[in-house]
Amino acid sequence: MIRKLQLPLQTLSLVVGFMVWVILSSLMPFINEELNIPPGQVAWVTAIPVLLGSVLRIPIGYYTNKFGARWLFSISFLLLLAPVYFISQAASVTNLIIGGFFLGIGGAVFSIGVTSLPKYYPKEKHGIVNGVYGVGNIGTAVSTFFAPVIAKEIGWHSTVQLYMILLLLFAVLNFFFGDKHEQKVTTSVKEQIKGVYRNEKLWFLSLFYFITFGSFVAFTVYLPSFLVSHFGLEKVDAGMRTAGFIALATFLRPVGGWLGDRYNPLKVLMVVFGGLTLFGLVLSFSPTIELYTAGCLGIAICAGTGNGTIFKLVPLYFTKQAGIVNGIVSAMGGLGGFFPPLLLSILFSITGHYAIGFMALSEVALASLVLVFWMYYQENLQVAKTIVDNTGEAILITDVRGIIQDVNPSFSKVTGFRKEEVLGKNPSILRSGRQDSAFYQKMWGEIKNQGFWQGEITNRRKNGEEYQQWLTISAIKDEAGELKYYAGMFTELRPLHAEMTP
């Protein structure tokens, strides 16, 4: 029973964590009215919670594997009580920055669920499970939508204090209903990092999440103030529109996970980064509110889908180091939400518009699209290589000049030649001399006309022993129809001396 409770409990806990994480950006229009914060400092105040929320994800992912989600959620929510109360009493920008820094704990709890929940489900369901957990991002929409409405009635100070009730409630729920017997991983953090930091897939996934989750966080943080200052919308209206952006991105997260389970996740990411490239371009032209809305919704669709898909890939590539990798990847995603609002603010103060910032999003997404294509084709090549190396038949590949480019282990087993001994040589080193030149002329004539040849042939091993084999030679062409390789596949039939045995 307790095991079945973990997905809903941890998802709701993430909702609460993210609600707290975005208190400042959700209420900034109200806070700004009282404290009259300069525009440049507004960007810092709203971005600061993202900083600790990103960096803390690495150790929290590691310690979740070591101690379990029950303790990590409970302790995190209790620690959040102090900064939430401090912010409710804030009377200056300095107070907001100090309190906001520790609000980052609310964003860091994301690493808990993505590390814990896959332990309860088979691999083929990790995408949808992490996607459902990621729906907890809706906490940012809940705060963005309801906090301004409540603040309008009771003031922003009292609204912030209401969050303390939620934090206490979920600290208790996790303590009593969290899984006390969650599977633990005791490998040291040093060994886990040592096992992954040289793997380029870790850094590619970090970049991809930097863009997809970073876009989600950045738009969540900057939209409420931007819509009020740039388009002159009412504070509650701006909050509702931002909540719509968050809700769309959040509910598409499990869709991205499901697509990653059902199809090749890299193909899904191709569509995601293609879309981000397009919609970033649309926003860079400073369009009307209608086109701006369409561009933001497009960003939400792509970011939400991408977020769910990426966390299908993490446990797929990193089974034993999922905790630390989840922490690193999710930390990079958080940092992706920290820098863009600051960059947009700086660019606006210099140029008077945000076009360059949105163009940068488009270009980085385009670069990621190229990397995803590269990963996809590298993965296909690796699959093909694995198949060749593990097949029972001997395989030999030559270029169009007949020079050996590769052989598999079965080739060495049959012929006695090690791979290093035959690379760069002609297959004629295998000839027994029992087939005359007319035989080979006919064989290559069939390959030229039909694309392949197959039949029995007598060849010689490295030790001089002759044997018969069933050989198939195929001409390998590229998509343009140009000949690139010849592939020979053969199976030993019997040693030659066997047919002479009475």
C-alpha cells in the first residue's frame, strides 16, 4: 500500500515545493507597488531562488538514493519555513534576495522524485512515471494564478504566510506515509561522478534540459512582470496568462514521457528543438500580444514535451548512477531558468527590446537540434556495430577497392586471423588457390549486376588449413545509390580433410 502511495504523494509534494519556489515572481507586481524596486533589481529578486534551487539538486539527488525520499521531502519542507516567514516580513530588496535565495530549496526537491520513483517501476514505464511526477510543476501555475488573487484581498505579506501551513502539512504527510524501506544506493558521490563525468551523453542531456526546463522556468519567472510592463496588462490578468503557460507546459510533460516510452526519444527531441527554434524566432520580432501569445504557447508545448522526454533518457543511459545524473541534469535545467531573465533585463536596458534574447533561444535550440541528430545517427551506428560484433556468422567489410575495413570476432574465430592482422589488407590473404580466375570473374560479375553473390567456396586459415564455407557478398550503397562498401558474411561448412575421410 505504501509503495502505491509514493507516486501521488511525491507528485503533490513537488506541487508544494514549486508553489513556494515561485512566491516572489508570482507576487512581484504587488511587492513592487510597496517597495518600488528598480527594473534591474526585479530581475535579480525573481531569479535568485532559481540559483540555489539548481545547485542543490545535485546533492539532493545523491542523498535521495542514500536516505530515501521520505526524509528528503520532510527535511526540505521544514527548512523552507524560515525563509518563507522571513520574506513575509521583508521591507527591502536585500531582505527579498536573502529570503529568496533559500526559497531555492523548493525547486531543488525536484531531484527527489526523479531519483526515487523509477525504483518502483520497470524501465519501459520510466518515461511516463517521471512525466506524471513532473506534473508537479503545476505548483508554479497554482502560485502564479491564486497568489495574486489572494494578495488582492489580504495583502502579499499574509499571502506568503499561508504557504507555511502547506509546508508543515506535507512535511508530516511525507514523514508518516513516505516509504521507510525504499531501496538505497550507497555508492559514494565521488565514485558516481567519476563514472559519468566523461560520458558526453551526460553533458548533452544537461544542455537539452538547460534549454527545455530553463525555458519553462525563465518564462514562469519573467512573464508576470513583463506582461504588465510591456503590454500594460492588469496584474491578475498577467498572472492568469502566465498560469496558462505553466499549465500547458506541465500537462504536456507526461505526454513527452509517454512519447519517449512509445517512440525513439531522440526523434521526439528533434521535433521539440525544431519547434523551439521556430517559436523563439517568432518572439524575437517583438510581435503583437496575439502573436506573442501564440509564440509563448508554442514554447510551452515544446518545453513541456521535451522535459518529459529527457527524463526518459536519463535512466536509460545511466542505470547505476541515476541519482547523481538526475541531480546534474536537473541542476542544469534550473540554471537555464536563472540566467535568461537576467540576460533579458540587461539586453533590454541596452537595446530597449528583448529581440536579441529570444533570437539567442532560437539559435541555441537549433544547435541542440543538430546535436540530437548526431546522437540519433551515432546510436544507430552503435546498434549496427553491436549486431555485427555479436552475430554468429563471420563478417568482413571492405571498401570499394577491396581493402578490409572491419571484421567481427566470429571472423577471427573461423580464420585464425586477429583483426589487427587483416585491416588494410586484401581478402586474397584467405584464398586457398582452389578457385581459378574465371570463378572470381563470374562471382564479381554477379555482384555488379545483381548486387550480391552467394555460394560455396574453399578458403585457407592463418595456419594453412583449408576449409569450406558458405559465403554471401553484398554491395552496400548509400541513399544516393553510390557504392560504398562490400560486406562478406560466411559460415564454415566443414574442414576440407573431412570430405576425404572414408
